[in-house]
Amino acid sequence: MKNKVQRFEKILKTRIKGREEQQLLLSSEKKEEDRLVDLLRDLETKKKEALLSFGLQGKEPMTVQEMWFSRKAIDRVESNICDQGDVLCTVRTTIEVTEARLVEKHRDVQIMEKYVSDLVDEWKDTVLKKEQVELDDIAGIRHCALQRGPA
């Protein structure tokens, strides 16, 4: 019984380790999500600044080439915003999948913890019953010896 308990405790430890790995993965994915959200905010700010700058340039005389370069800079920022938005969507999808796996791993760990706990309780009950039988045998032997009287 002791070997069975030890075997299932090892299985439990591996499941706990798997759950911890999923937690670390989720943590890193959430950090990546936060980084991308901050980057998108910065890009939106750059876009607003570029649009404002482009609008202010209209008051000054400028060549077609200068206007084209200004518009191209705005297009680049918009393109970067789209690209980073796509990456953010991918990361969020990955986070959802990781969260689902984490819930599954957590459920597996809870099931194993309960099973191991039940095994340990069963093992303790068996040990206590054996000890009680031994104590009863000793008490019976002493009782019989006292019934016969001193030799």
C-alpha cells in the first residue's frame, strides 16, 4: 500500500509540475499582451502626432514630395498598428487556449490530490487496524496469563 501511495504521489508531483509550467506560460503570454497593448498605445500616439504635424504643414508652403513623405510616414505607422493588432489578437487567442489547458491541469491536480489523500487515509486506517489487532492480541495474551494465575 505504501508503494502505491508513493507511486501516486510521484504522479501528483508531475501533474503539479505541469500545472506550474502552464502558469508560467500564461504569465509570460500575459506580459507579452501587456507589452503589445502598450506598444499599440504608443503607436496610436505617434499616429495622432503625425496627423497633427501633417495638418500643421498645410499652413506652410511645402513640396509635393514633402507631403508624400509625411503621408508615407503616417501610412507606415498605420501599417505597424495593423500588424501589431494582428499579433495582439494571436497572443490573446493563445492566452485563451493556455487558460483552458491550465483549468484542465488544475482539475487533474485536484482529482489526483483527492485520490492520493483517500489512499493515504485508507493506508492509515489499515495500519491502525493492524496495530489494534496486535494490541488486542497482546491484551488477550495478558488476560489469559492473568486468568491462569502466577506460575
